[in-house]
Amino acid sequence: MNFHKNKKVIVRNLGKIDYKEAWEYQEKVFQEVVSVKIENRKLPETQQKITDNYLLFCEHPHVYTLGKSGDENNLLLNDDGLKDKDATFYKINRGGDITYHGPGQLVGYPILDLDNFFTDIHKYLRFLEEAIILTLQDYGLSAGRIDGLTGVWLDHIEKRNPRKICAIGVKTSRWVTMHGFALNVNANLDYFNNIVPCGISDKAVTSLDKELNKTMNMDEVTNRVMSHLADIFGFKTHEENRV
């Protein structure tokens, strides 16, 4: 455990970036944090280095990603279908099943050393969800959780037409997180018709612009999510360019 807990989070907006490039960048930053923790284990507490925390925001071109526990049959396109949709497909090392990323979707990748905050993965997931729930509340939408299903949902109480607006899938190693959440802001929902989203066949998917019937300002939504995350986790943000 770090002698000093670092509550600062470095925020980098990667803009529109290919999924594989963003994944490799995530892995690089993730491994840098993990390597500091491994080195710290060899040192007395008073000599241990602090570990950095990061929050990466981006948008991806059309892509489908499948988590470790996912079923490849939940992708309803073959190679030709992917090419026709100008989409790519990756099997990745997060939890969860299949999901879609694309333009108009706000993707957040927190790379946090949870030793700086709390070592509880369930609490971590609930905090991510809560930041999205509060962001949607800012826009007058009532959102929440549905037992047994990850992510953030609308019509989560009466469940007459429950629809998912944010997917969440994470990985942790040595209490360092990667992957994260994908909030549909101005997303093209037609692309979800080509998968069984998160392996759930009987629930709809929605987007902020669809619910509010207007195109949303992506920067504004990003800033709201970042602000709520900072409040919930109790961290201070420091925005900087990608390196």
C-alpha cells in the first residue's frame, strides 16, 4: 500500500481515436502504474513512490468489442457484414459480453490505483454508475440500476420499457483499473441491431439525443461526467494533453 495516497487524477481527452490505438495506450499507462506498485513492494513504506491516476476520454470509430466471458455468437455480423458497416471487432480483456462503440458515444477509461481510494471493485463499479446517473439527472432524466445487469438504465423502476444508455466493463490488476464506461450521447443506435448488447436480448438501447430529441454538446456532457466522478471519488482533476 502507498504511504501517501494520491487523490489527483490526470485527465486526457484523446479525441476521436481508433479502438486498438486507444487500447494500446491504455495498456501502456496501466502498465506504468502497475510497475510502480511492483517496485514499491520492495521498498519500505516511507520510500515508496506515489502512483498516478488517469482518466481518459475519447470517441471511437464503429467497433464491436467482446469481453472475456462473452459469447462470440452475440455478434450478428460476419467479416463481410463488418466491412459493409465500416466496423471492426476485437476480443478484449475486460469483463462483460459484447458491446458497441462509435461516434457520438462518450467513452471513459479510468486508470486508477484503487489503493489511493478504496479497494472494493463493487464499490468502484457503483461509483462509475452513480456519476452517469447524476449526469443524466442534470438533463432531467431519471436513470438507475437494474439488479443483475451492469450499466445504467432508463425506466429502471417500473421496467415497462427499460433501455440501456451506458455500458460498463472493467478490468483490475493489483487494484489498478482499466477499461470503463460508454455513454450513448449522440450515438447511431442502428449499430446495436448487429449485436445482442451485453448478451441481453430483451432490452432496448437508447441515447441522450434520442431521449431529449436534440443533438447534445459532447464537451458539455464530458465535463459533467468528469465533475461528478471527481465529487463521488473525492479526487482533484488535472487536465493535460496526451503524451
